[in-house]
Amino acid sequence: MLGFPLTDIFENRDYKGSNHFFFDFPGLGVGPYAEVLGGLHHVAISVEPEKWAMIKSRLEEAGVDYQSESGTSIYFRDPNGARLELIADPLGEMYGNKVL
């Protein structure tokens, strides 16, 4: 639905029958994965404004509840209840401020 290509899937080692899904975020360059301890408030994903509008339409068509903020952010929950944010700002920027 979000338009990110699935790059890998494998079974969780701690809960048989459940899976990890890995998606490609081209150009992100976050480096290799590192397992960490801690909590998660939400995952924010930068998308180009045109893609943001397309995804917003798809969420509406699918009946997914979302909250829109500042005209550039959409918050919604994935099927497992994790909170996601899509922000229509260039990668490395948030509300016009450089963050990377």
C-alpha cells in the first residue's frame, strides 16, 4: 500500500510463525542493521510530496483511519498497532529544518 519494495522476509526466531519484513528505502543510507533495546513511539518516513498524496489517497480508499498534522504529516497505525508517520518533506529535513 505504501509503495516501498519488499527486499526480504524471514521467520522471527522468538515467535514461530511470525515474520520480519524488510523494505527498501532508496537513498536512505542508514548503514547496517544493529539490534538494540528500547521502546518505540513511532516510525517516521519521509516521502516526496507526490508520493505522500498518493499514499494518503490509498489510505482513504482502504478505510484506514489517520490523523493529518501541519498539512505534511499523516499518522496511522499498522495492522499490529505500531504508529507510523509519513512526512512530505525531503529526506534530512523536517518542517523546513535540516535534521541530517
